[in-house]
Amino acid sequence: MADAGQALAHFKWDLSPKDIAEKTEALIKKARDVYDKVGSLKPEEVTYENCLKALASSERDYSSNKSILDFPQHMSTDKDVRAASTEADRKLSDFEVEMSMRKDIFDNLVAFKENNKQPISAEAQRVLDKLIKLGRRNGLHLPVDKQNEIKSIKKKLSDLGIDFNRNCNEENTKLYFTKEELAGLPDDFVNSLDKREDGKLEVSLKYPHYFPCMRKASNPETRRQLEFAFNRRCMEENTKILEELVVLRKKRSDILGYATHSDYITEMRMSKSAANVSKFLSDLAIKLHPLADAELKTMLDLKEQECKQLGHPYDGKINYWDMRYYMTMVEEKNYVIDHNKLKEYFPLAVVTKGLLDIYQDLLGLRFLEIKKPHVWHEDVQLFSVEDVSTSTIIGYFYLDLFPREGKFSHAACFGLQPGCLLDDGSRQLSVAAMEANFTRPSEERPSLLTHQEVETFFHEFGHVMHQICAKAEFALFSGTNVERDFVEAPSQMLENWCWEKEPLRRMSAHFKDKSPIPDEMLDKLIASRNANAGVFNLRQILLGTFDQEIHTSPQVVDTAKVFASLSDEILHIPATPGTNMPASFGHLAGGYDAQYYGYLWSEVFCMDMFYSRFKKEGIMSTKVGMDYRRCILEPGGSIDATEMLKNFLGREPSQEAFLVSKGLQV
């Protein structure tokens, strides 16, 4: 398709380390020139065109060109390119910190707001107000010495965050087990493992190896060794980094006059204060504890029975290396779901086609795969996105679904180019990439997904659609640039399609004969949705509470100690001695600091949207789907999330559907 070549011409995925370094310097110079020009204006010279619009245009162009420089660290097969990209990310982040601390820019924005008599659009006014607010949050109204201190802190925070995530991406621990030590795991998984000369099988700590072992390996010592290694990842280097990040964040909030770092963060979120977050998490924990305690008692009974049966020692408690194993057993016993059998109905190619069809039907879109695209690896696919009603292309997305050495180790959507207006009033197309780590196909079998992976695919692709459907005027509000504690809601809402019969049938077929999932298996899967809901959601509350605890503490924190204490108190499962799970908790260094609660917070709204509209009017209703696209996906951050929800729901949001979805009485 000719359009793709033209629209994506600046996306060069074969840059050398030298190219990346040179282009980084050029991009910084170009943006700095704009800032210098705006900053040099006298207050009486400031206009919409030479100030606000100039800054917004620079931000749009900068965002569009930045991705070819900082994205390769997450997906390049070349370690030198990843290193160059990481260094580019560091330089760009330092530059962004420097520009965010420009008092001359801040003063001219304030002057424009005070003196402008010409009408500007509501969204332009929102951009202006936000930029001024961000300036104040950076201390630009404070004395110069305080500004310099904040600037120094921001640069240090940026550098440490990059180091933390680089350590996680480059971590490559391997463990070796005999076939007997991997008892309980399916043959296709065991056969896919590399074998050492002594015959032992290689298991990495990457998700496609780690989680199947934690769910199905019946030998508790195998699970213990894996969990111990998994929650020690990057422990030595990242514990220091995380604890330094917490100290620096507190120091900044103190200078700016906020009670805590969490209060500083939540001021710009739906939650508005640390106290509101704390109340939300603790109230929910109280409601979930009876449910979770009953689930843990069931797991303990199963453990006691199995230890007697297999001759393993019984220690009378559920450990972290037991949790996923017995959660899986509860599902399989109570709902008779064999997840290894179930995944035979979810070959990746079938899931992908079904998922893409569902999103197209729901949102009034058409996806067309680009043949022989310029991409960063042969696994990667590229698609254009058309609006069905107008036949116009509104964006492009990449799918990069298999693990590779050095690749981003989780599943995520990366916004590569914001959808927003160009200077001539035409629209810049949005571009996004979905990175995942699904099991590669083997000689015997295609790539088969667990139901949880299907749900992950649906969730992350929801973020892709949030990016692509953007109709904001400005890059600052494009796509997922919404309040951070709302950003997960649109994708979480779409996960519900993975628990409904019609969508499940559309994205499944047995890999051997294309037969549908038997009705009985489907019914049991859907019934199992609330299996382990107490333990699962208390773990989310544990992570959210840990995040709040370290970011509201007046003292220097020992992250391992705080996590262990909260794990006992909230989840009633002891942290394994010698581990520190937060050392590989990437959210805390990757922009989710004091915000992890947002996953549960936004789920309140996602369930309200699903049950109030889709469940009532039809889960494949094009009308509701288009309302969702128009009210929730298209605005981005151009209006408050609360207003988007009211526009879609026709009323104020409510917690009721969320509580019911967890199996709780309202």
C-alpha cells in the first residue's frame, strides 16, 4: 500500500548506533531552537501563534521523531543498538527535564494567559492551563536555587528509572532442571526447552518459561528455586535504585510543599489525594479478606493432600512458590478446566484473526495487513487502520508477539506517533506498536495461548485502539494521555470479551482440526472467572498499598522489609526470605510511582461501562461500540475522564458493577 510508505517514511528501524546518536543530537537541537525562540519573546510580544502553537507543534514533531531513537532499546536484536537507544533515551529525558524547567517559557505562557484577548479553542485553553500547572509543579514560581534543585532531582530520577528498566530488560538468569524435576508440565513445553550437555533442561525467568512452571510444576522444590530466583532479579542493583528514587521523590515533594510524593502525584489524577487512595484500597481489602481467607484455606487443604500423595514435606502454609500452583489447581478441580487442553483451542493465528475481527466490528474500523513492511524483525506485522464510514486511513499499528533476547520482557503498547492536528489543520496519523512474549511455535505445534494470554492480548490491543482512534487536536492529549488512574479502564473494559461465549468462539478453534471449544469447557471457563478473585485482587491491593506506603513514608524505606510486612498483613502469604520482589517491579521506575492503585481504581469504571451499556444492549452492538469509540477513545485527555464516563453512561459512575464482578454482595 503506497500510503504506508509515505506515512511511515520517517520510521527507520535499521539505524546504527552512530545514526541514533546523531539523530538524537539533531532532534534536541531542533526542539531547543523552538524553546529558545519562544523564551526570548518579551511578554508584550507573546501571541497564540508564536507561543502556545509553536510549543505544541514542536512537541508533536518531537514525539513523532523520538520513537525511532528510544523504542529500539525494547525490541532491537542488536545489543549495541539497544545500548545506543538507551543512551538516546537518557539524553532525551535529560533534555525534556531541562526544557520543563525553563522559567522564560513558563513566564511567557503566564503572560499569554493574562494578556490574550483573542478566542482560542477549548482544547488549546486546556493545553495552556496544563502547561502552566506543570510549570508550577516543577517549581518555576519558586526562587532560582529551588528551581535548580528540582531540575537536578528530575534529571537524577530520569537516569535512575532508565537504569532500573535496563537492568530488568538485560536480566538473563537461567536455571537447569532434570525432566523429573519438571514433572507436571506438558510435554510440548518440556520439549521446547533447550538441553544442556548433561541432559538438564534450561528454564529462563522470562514469562513464557516462568509462569507455566509456577502453575504446573508439581515438585515444590523446583517452584521454590524458580520463585526465589525470579524475585531476586536485579535485587542487588535495583533495590538501591528504587530506594534512591523514593528518597528523591520525597525531596521534590517537600520542596514543592506537598505532604507526600503520593499527594504530589494524585493531584493530577482522578483520585486527587493520597488519603482517597488509601481509603479506596483499605476499604476494598476489608471486603475481600473473608473471600481470600476461604480461598487460602482451600489451597492449604489441597497442598496437604498432595504433599501426602507425592511424598513432599508439608509446612502448613501457602508460600509464594505455591500460590499460582494451587490457584491453578483450584480452577482445575472446582471448574474442571484443563488449561493445557484449553490452550489447544487458542492457536495464535486464530486468536489474532478473531481479535482483530471483533475490534473492527465493534469500533467501525477496517484493518489491512501491509505486505513486505519495513520492520525491525521478521516476526513483526504492520497493519493500516481505516474508518469504515469514510474509508480514510486513521493510523497504523505493529504487532511484535514473540520473545527475543534483549526484547522488552512484558506485554505493552508503545505509542510511536500521536494522532493530532498538523499546522495546516490536516490530521497526523497515530502509530502504535504492541510488544508481547507469547510462546513461539515448535515443529510439532503452532504458538498456543493460555486463556490468560488471550486476555492480555485483548487488553494491550485495547491500548493500541485508544492510541489509533485519537481525535484530540494536540499531541499533549492524544490517545492514552489521560489521567493515569483512568488509562487502564478502556483496555480493562475490553477484557470482558474474553469471558463471553460469542467473542470466545470467534477467536478459537482446535489447532489440529479447527473444531470449536466444547460448550461444557466454555461454560466452565466462564464460570471460573471469579475463581481465586479474593487472593488475586488482594495481591493487587498489596502492590498498590506497597507503592503508597513507600511514597507516603516520612522515613527512608527498606523496600524488602516493607514489602514483607505488607505481604503478611494484606495477603497472608510470607515473602520468601532473601528476595525483594519490588526490585523488578518495573512500574515503580517506569512512570507508575504512587499510581499502581490505578489498575483497581480504573476497573471500577471499566465494569460500570461494560455492565451498564454493553451487557445490557449487546456485547457486539455496533451502536454501543461506536458510542464507546466516540465518548471514551477519541477524546484522549482533551476532557476529564469523569466527563467522558458521564457522556458514555448517561449518569455519574458507580462502584456497584465492580463489586458484583468480584463476587461480593452489594
